[in-house]
Amino acid sequence: MFGVHRNRVKRHSRRRLLIQALVACVSNGYVQGFVTGKVFGSPTKAFCIPWLNCYSCPGAVASCPVGSLQTVLGGRSRGVSFYVMGLLVLFGVVLGRLVCGFLCPFGLVQDLLHRIPLPKFELPHKVDRAMRWLKYAVAGLLVVALPVVLRAATGTGAPFFCKFLCPAGTLEGALPLMAANPRLGAQVGGLFWWKVAVLVLVMLLAICVRRPFCKYLCPLGAFYGLFNRVSLYQMRVERSSCASCHSCAGACPMGLDPEREVNGPECIRCGNCKAACPTSAIVAGFELRAREALAKRDSAA
Amino acid sequence: MPSKRVATDTGLLAVRLVLLAVALAAIAYGVLSGELQVVLAKGVRVCLECIGIA
């Protein structure tokens, strides 16, 4: 990658980190909760934010859509959650996986961990591509099927994803709550340590592999990915300007080739490819803006 | 191929409009059927599953 474009990617990454940090602070802005070890009890918790942010984080000011979806699905009425599904479809149609690239606090955690100067690697291509299907299995099984099918004597299903897998819940919810509330800490058992092991594994992996949780496990990313091709926010590669230098592929944290997969389900719309492109062949934005940019460039040519 | 492009754009627009309408209708139905209370009730308590206790 040419030096000037490498600098552009760095500047873009810094701006993106700033936005991610701001979103993480705002969505976990109940600072008092971290001191008292109690979760925020405001009516704002009736609203689901579009990203993975545990509602048991002491600072969380809104609810997690994945947890809320499982709660309604596993409730006694066994109902589909129209409210949560509607919100997820709305966010998906407007933003697609832009949520993953710019807004998700757990994405921020992985991006920060990847900055630790230790050896980096990517999984072999075939293994990587096969493992990306895992997140659909996680969404189908742990988020939807098991909470509906497996029910306790009380008639309610457990939120299986939160209970057995979600590392965001352990990091944002369990650890700060237990640090501030020793009574909770006294109740930990095998399940807690299992969740800590999952968190440690994901975090260690994130140091060496870019965004492992987003690539392989996140049910929310799997869902939003389905909307990438139709969402209002779009990215485009202008073929006439593309020099096929593959600088974009080198900058992609998801290991994609943006020339072929710019709006594919795996693209998190982080915009690194756009910043890395030496010929500015990649445009991004809400549909109208992208078209305007294309038209302006065409007329200039 | 301008005609094909126009047809694709129209199709895409229709898909988006339908999805947006479905999303808004689902949210409205969910709110009216009391799902907000279910989400709120879960959100304001410590989720023991999330923190690995239950």
C-alpha cells in the first residue's frame, strides 16, 4: 500500500475508533451503576439499541436486542417478538452491518485488542469461510430454537446465547457487576467460569485475528448481513476507476476482497477499503449520496 | 444497460419499501401488544444468565 494511503487508513481508523468509543460511552452512560453494582432502572431500557450491549452492564441505558428477543421467545406466551424483530429489520434496512463497523462496543474491544503488537495471522481460507457459517447456526439454534423448544418447569426458556456464549455479557455485565457487588461474586459457579473461558478465548483470538467474534459467532452480525445488499447505506466499487491493486483487500478487517464482496453479508462497512483505495474507486454512503458521488465523478471525467 | 439498471433499482426500491413497512408495522404491533413491558422488565433487572449465575 502506498504511504499516503496507509496514512489515510490510519486516520480513518482513528476517527472510527473515536465514534465507536463515543457510542460505547453513551450506551453505557449510567456511571453510577459501576459504583453501586446495580443496573439502570429507567424506562429507556424498554428501547433496544441496534448493537450487542448487555443490558446487565451496570452502565447500560438501553436493552440488548439479542437478549430481548430471547426473553420474548422464551416467555410463557411463546410469542414472536414483533417489536424486537421490527427494530432489527429497521436497523438492518437502514444501516446493514454499518452497525458492526462503527457502533458495536464489542467490535471496539476487538479492534483495540488487535492493536496489541503481537504476531497477526488469518485462518486458512477454507477453514475461515466454513467457520463463518457458525454465526448463522448460533443465531438459529441458541437465539431462536433452543429458547423456544427447551423449557424449564416454570414454562420459560432460557436465553441460551446469553447464558452459554455471549462474551459481551461477561465483559460488560458480569465482571463490572461482580467487582462492585461482592454478594453476586459469592454466587459464581461452573457456568460463570465457562463464560469467562469463552471471553478469554475470544479476546486472545482477537489479538491475533481481526474481529473473530464478528466473523464467526455474532448472531446480530449474521442477521444484519442479510440486509447488506438492500440496505439504504451502500458501498460501491467504480470499475472504471479501480486499478485492481488489491490495496482494499489488504485493509479489510474481515478478510474480504471488496472488489467482489463490497456489499456482501460479511462486510461490516468499516470503510477501511475506501480509505485505502489509491484511485478513490470505492464510494460509500446512503444511496442518494453514493449516487451523487458517482454522478459528480462521471461528469468530472 | 440502462433499462436493466432502472429495473434493478426499481426492484431494490420496492424491496426496501416493503421491508421498511413491515418493520414499522411489526414495531407498532409489538408496542401495542405490550412487548415493551416485557423488554423493560427484563432490562431493569440483573440478567443472571448473562452474568453466568443462573
